[in-house]
Amino acid sequence: MDKNEEEIAAQNGNLEESSSTKDGSICGYKSLHHLLSVNLKPHLYKEVSRLLIGLNCGKPLELIALPEAAKALSSKHDFDLQAFSFDADKELLREPQVVRVGLIQNSLALPTTAPILDQKRAIFQKLKPIIDYTGASGVNILCLQEAWMTPFAFCTREKRWCEFAEPVDGESTRFLQEYARKYNMVIISPILERDVNHGETLWNTAIIIGNHGNIIGKHRKARNAAIANSYFVGSINRVGTETFPNPFTSGDGKPQHADFGHFYGSSHFSAPDASCTPSLSRYKDGLLISDMDLNLCRQLKDKWGFRMTARYELYADLLARYLKPDFEPQVISDPLLHKKSL
């Protein structure tokens, strides 16, 4: 650290020179934004935040005021709670189309050595108060994390974990259908699906449960980008370290281990204008709520014109040829590249 850096560090407080602790925190702070907000002067934090999470319609995201009862609930059940609002520019012909969306990140409720049904139902019980608060807060769409009712056991490559798999109308869906009806809320439920109609194939599936408790459909997920597709994205990552009974390797030449490493949470929302919310905690369960004006989607389509300049017919033709067994990639090179110089 040179003299300049030493002076800046002195002005902004002294951070411990240590890496993230085993619980996933950063030097004891729950997230990067928490660390920066505490240790940077306000004007510096404002600029750093602009660089990290952008501006929404030219200004920082606004906080949504939450009642004191909500903060008490998050403290009682030990989960991080944050809420932000994405705006759009005012339009002459369209009113704002605001949708309130929530996402939940969570750790396991029981060790992976517990019976499978006990593990699953313990997660149901763990999420109940968070889902209740979500519904009571007027959330229209709730998003859960990937394989939310199971440990992330794919890394072990042990087939016994496939017993967590469910059909689309299985126990997890029935559990959530009650809340969808109760709170008039659409719920996105990513599960390990067992497709009983097609040879009991396993799929990584997101089930969409309608606000009447009906199953609207399912999507066997391809994650995508908010900017390129002009829509909002919720990025959810689980938290905690999941330890398995039998050690396994990751195929990287390193010794076998019993866990996949720490899942660092940090779930957040992204908008089509490239702005993002600050992240949830790196080590605690969490609920993030966001009001989203869907008018922003079309406004950014008009501004950046990605679809106007796309060549979908070329993409379709290339994909069709790529799928054929005799496909060869097009390689263009300088015809003089391999000729001997005279």
C-alpha cells in the first residue's frame, strides 16, 4: 500500500486485513454493500455504489419503507430483509405498471444426514413465516431459489439424492398452492422434477403456480440477461455450507471433500437499464422485495433497439445446421496466411 492508499484507508476507517470468514461474511460484514456503506464516507460510497449497481432512470434506487413489525419479524426469524423500487420514465399514453416481486434465499433446515422427508418438511416450516410476510406485504410474484426444498447434492453424483425429485404436482407444489391462493400471489418454484409421463426423466424445472393455486406451466430453465432481453431478472443463490455424509471429488485433482464450499447468498434483482439492487446477506436467509414498473421494459427496447437490429432468421438457420451430424463451423482465414513469403 503506497502513501496515497494509506491516507485513504485512514480516512475511511481501518478494515481488518482478513479474507471472508467461514460463515461467508466479508470481514464480519453481511455483504459488500454493507462493508462499503460503513467504511466509506457518504460521497465516496455514493460514487462507488453508482459504479457497482448503476442508476435507475438516472438516479439511485429508492428504498421501500417497511413497517417496524416487519423488521421485528425478520429479527425474530433471523433473516435479512431489504426492499427497493425500480422506476420508469413517465409516459403520456400509459400509466405505470408496477408489480411487486419478492425473492427468498435460504439455507438448509436440517443436516443432510436426516431422513429425506424430514429435511424437506423442515424447509417448509422454515419458509412459512417468510412466505407469510411476503404475502402480507402485497407481493404479486414470489421467486424461490433453485431446488429450494433439497440440499444442492448434484455435486456428489450420488443417485440416492434423486429421491428428493417430485412430479410437477408433488408435495412442494401442494405446499405452495395454499399460499398462492391465500395471498393472491404467483409463485415460481424451482424443483428437481421427475417427469412421470416421459420415462421418469429428471429435470431442473421451474414451476409457475398461479394466484388461484393453479399450475400455469413449467420451464426447464435457460438463465438469461436483463439488458439483452429487456426484462427484470431475479438472481437467487442459497446460503450456508452443506456437508454430505460421503466425501466426493470435484474432478479438479484436489483431495476429496464433504462439502461443495460456502453458498454466498447475495441474491439481487437486475433491471433492463442495467441497474441492480444491493445484494442480500452472504450468510443469512433473506427476503428481497422490489417494486418494478414494467413500462421500463419497453422504454429500454425502444432506446437500445436490440430486437430491431437482430437477425433471427440467420440465427434459426445456423442453429438448424448446427444440429446436423455433419455440421462444420465456418472458419475464415487470410488466404496468404500459409503461403511462403517470396
